[in-house]
Amino acid sequence: MSARLYFSRFLAALGLALACQLGLAEEARPLSDDPVTEQRLQAISAELRCLVCQNETIASSNADLAKDLRREIRGMIQAGQSDQQIIDFMVARYGDFVLYRPPFKATTLLLWGGPLIFLVLGIGALQFYLRRRNRVLQAARPLSGEEARRADALLTEPDPADSPLQGPFQGKDLQP
Amino acid sequence: MMKNKFAWILVAFAALVILLAVGLNLDPREVPSPLVDKPAPAFKLPRLGAAGQAFAPEEMRGKVWMLNVWASWCVSCRQEHPLLVQLGKQQVAPIVGLNYKEVRGDGSLDSSKMPLEQEHALARERATQWLNDHGDPYTLTVLDLDGRVGIDYGVYGVPETYVIDKAGIIRFKQIGPLTPEVLEKKILPLIAELNQ
């Protein structure tokens, strides 16, 4: 492919990418002209799960229901309702599931306490394992008196690498 | 010692497999509705096929009834519809059809610039046609053009079916199409119980 053709294709791709960007910007254009309302709408709907695409927030989802709910929330903000009132409105209809941060209560105890339980279990298992390993190591044949002395001697012997003149492979050893 | 360790790994693996198998068989779309055991939200919507008339749930006070959310663009509704038609013939309980976003919900139509009057007329035409084609099990059908009543009922996937008791309390909600099992095991016994 010639460089010119390559470049023109690159330009076309760039143009398409930009067109997509513009298209998206058009779609996300707020319906309300009031920036405060839009900011609150963003903040609230980012805390709420879209029931249709369950891994998206109502703020980010393009599902029809999410659009309807954004419109609903916008209307409630303009009617002067508080954030809590709007959240309560959603929970009354779709349950706690709609909240990205589930509340701490009896039914969510396992959800919130689960990681802690696993941590405690993990620490317990680690402790159990280390203790058993210690016992196994101690139960292994201990050193006799002579072996212990030799081991001590080896450990206290100066490291040959520290004093080059005493190492086993000195240059002079290689001389005839 | 080695055998013991191996057995532990096997047990842990089996536990993990069971956990994942259970997780895979759960339906994440089935979210328990907070509306069960709560009063059915009030609404007043125009009726299909009865020009100028509206319907409100209060009119059903003293009756056990069902509310079925449907739309002509909804594929699963077609799947459950024969069951509803059969149920309608048996006259177990009045079934009210809530036609949900007939025009706006159809992704193949651009209704954003459509005047309300026109949308209303189109919704009536499409809903009537669909009921003619597939059978009409409904005591009456109402039109929820903008889906606002759907929001009050926590609708997030059409079809959905509610069983509402004599006092106007929602006693059961089915998300997704009705199945013969759900009908036989849950809805029919519940209606019988509520009618006592």
C-alpha cells in the first residue's frame, strides 16, 4: 500500500472516529438547560443501577428504561425533591438492588461481613499451617552434638569471598 | 499426610464447583420486587377500544385480579400469550392488560418527533391489531404510552404479571413470561386462596 493511500485511509478513519464522538455528544446533550440540575442528575443516577443492563448505572446506560428514569429524576429535581427522596422513590419501586452501594441491614449482612469472614478464616488457616509446619520441623531428627559443632564451625568460618587471598581458587594455586 | 492434603484440595475444589454451579443457575434478572405485599400503585389510564373511558385500579376493589404488562413489540409476550388466552377463557380472575410504551418502546420506530395525538392513535391501532391476531384474554386493556405507570410498578422487562388481592395489595409478581409451572404452582393456588 502506498504511503499516500495509507495516509488517506488514516484520515478517513480519523474522520469517522470524530463523527462518532460528535454523534455521542449529541445524544448525551442534557435536556435541561440548568447545569445545577444536570449535575445533581449525574450524581444521583451514577449511584443507581440500571435494571436492564445490570452492570451499568442509570447515568451511563443507554437502555430505554434508563432514559425514562433519568427523565423522571430530572423532573423530581425540578420539583424540588431532595436526593434522599429520589433515592427512596427508586428503592420503593426496584428494591435495594437498584443501589450500587447496598445498605447495611439483616439481609445484606453476609454481603458486607463476607470479606471479613474470609479474612479471619484465611488468618486462621495460615496460623494452623505454620504451627503444624513448626511441629513437623521440630519433630525431624535433631542434630547430634558433633553435627551441631560442625555446623557452628561452618557458619562462623569467615566467608572466602570476603578475603580474596584465602579463597580456594587463588591465582597462585594455578601456577605450576 | 500427602493423602490428607490431596483430599483437602479435592474437597475445596468440589465446594468451589458447587458454589459456581449454584451461581450459574441463578437468574440475575429475577430481582425480588419490593412491591409485593404493598398496595398496587394508583393510576388512571385510557382504555383500549372504549373511546374516552379510563380505568383505575380502585375499580377492582373487592376482586382478585391480574395485571399483565405487554406490548406488541415484545417477543416474550407472544410466548406467554397462549397461556393468558387459556386463563382468560377459564375466567379464573379478571386480567387487565397494561400496554407498555406501545410506540416509544419499539426500537424500530422513531417516535421522538411524533405528536402525542398521532402516537396515541398509532398505539391503539397496533395494540388492537395484535390482540386480533393473537387473541384477547383481557377484561380490559389500558395504554401506558410514556411508561410512567410502568415505572410506578417497577417494570423493567416486559412481560410482567401481578396478582392483586381484594384489598388492592400486590401479592405476587412474575418478571418475564408466564410459564405453565408458575401458573399451576403459584398463581392459580394463590388466586384460589385469595378468593376464599
